[in-house]
Amino acid sequence: MRASGFVSLLAAVALAGCAVAPEKPDRIALPAVGRFSAAQAGDGLPRGWREWKLSGLKRPTEYRLVDHEGRTVVLARSRASASGLVYPLALDPKEYPYLRWQWKVPALIPAADNTQRHLEDSPVRIVIAFDGDKSKLPLDERLFADNFRLFTRQEFPYAILMYIWENRAPVGRVIDNLHTSRIKMIVADSGAEHLGKWRAEVRNVYEDYKRAFGEEPPPIRSVGIMTDSDNTGADAEAYYGDISFARTRAE
């Protein structure tokens, strides 16, 4: 692969970067994951969350705590940019399979299409990264991880499961990343019907991982949020509410 092509590929997998923890995390108190609503609007990053950038290859998305409709949430603004916030953790997805979150999208990114390499953008993403034995992966995926580490000085996770808001693909569809088989996207919301409304989502990460990757899920190493519009060059804005894991759907 030519150097310029590989740099483009790394930029395209920036969506994975927000799930790459820079150091080994401590265990966290569940079910809350750094609640945004417990913070004060205007304070820096939410407690426990870290900013992730892909060096100078991409303009970063802006994230800040705001008071929106009477509670503190994260407002994300992307201007042809791609970066994320990451919350490192150590979690058994079989013990805590249910992931809850809220998001609100005022408008879609008109040209975005996550089935097309050059149009892979989404106004909202929830990104789950997993630890695992990379020696079991095919040679091409091990080489991909080695090259990612060489160019970014960060470890690429064993696998990444991502929940997205898609323009056209139906809810529940699993979309393969076109650069690596170790990233799978699941459509959690789609189309314009629910734009401008808070959406409360619940997903079984344990079952979703098995469906997407065809194997038992390894431990979760981080959860991240990401709003990106770098591939289409558009502007995007979205809100993220609290995120939590739970043992049962009813919790």
C-alpha cells in the first residue's frame, strides 16, 4: 500500500481511535459511566472522560458540557472533523450485557453513507472497544494492528463494536467497516423520523458482539462517543446524554 493511501486509511479509522485507551484503566463503579448529568455545564471534560485525537491528520470535533432542556449533556459540533471522547474501563460484557444511552440529533449529514468508504460519517456514535488475544487474528489483521501502532503509537483494540445513526440503512443492520474486519457498526437509529427528539437506546452488547463477530466477546476496555463529518466535509451537531451498563434490561 502506498504511504499516502495508508495515511488515508488511518484517518478513516479515526472512529476507532476514540475507543483506544492510552493506559490500562482501573475498574469502575457500575452501572454509571461518568454521568454527564452529574457535571456542571461549562466545566471541561466530564469526569473520567478523555479526549482522543488522531494527531494532526484530522481536525478535532468540539465537545463541551452544556445545559440543555434543564440537564447537563454533552454537545458535539463537527466541522469536517473527527475525534472523540473515551472512558476507559474493565468490564465483562457477559456480566453487564445491557448498554443504555441517550442521544439527540437535530439533522442528518446529507451525504453520509457508512456502507461507502469515502462517505463514512455519522452525527452520533457510541463506540465499544474490546481486549482480546490478537495472536488469534488472521495475518492481515495483525499487520493492520502493527501498522496502526507504528503510525499512531497507540494500540489498536482487538475489536470495536459501534452503534450509529444512519441515513438509510435499517435499524439493526450490521455494517462491515471497509478497512478492517475488526470494526463492526450496528444501526441503532436511522432516517429523519426521530430528528430533534431525545432517543433512549438499550442494546445487548453481549448478543450484538456475537452476532457481529461470530464469537464470544472478550472484556470491554472502553466506551466512547464520536461525532464525525470529515469524509463528507459537512457540519454536524448532536447531543449525548448519560451512558450506563446494566446486568438486566430492566435496571
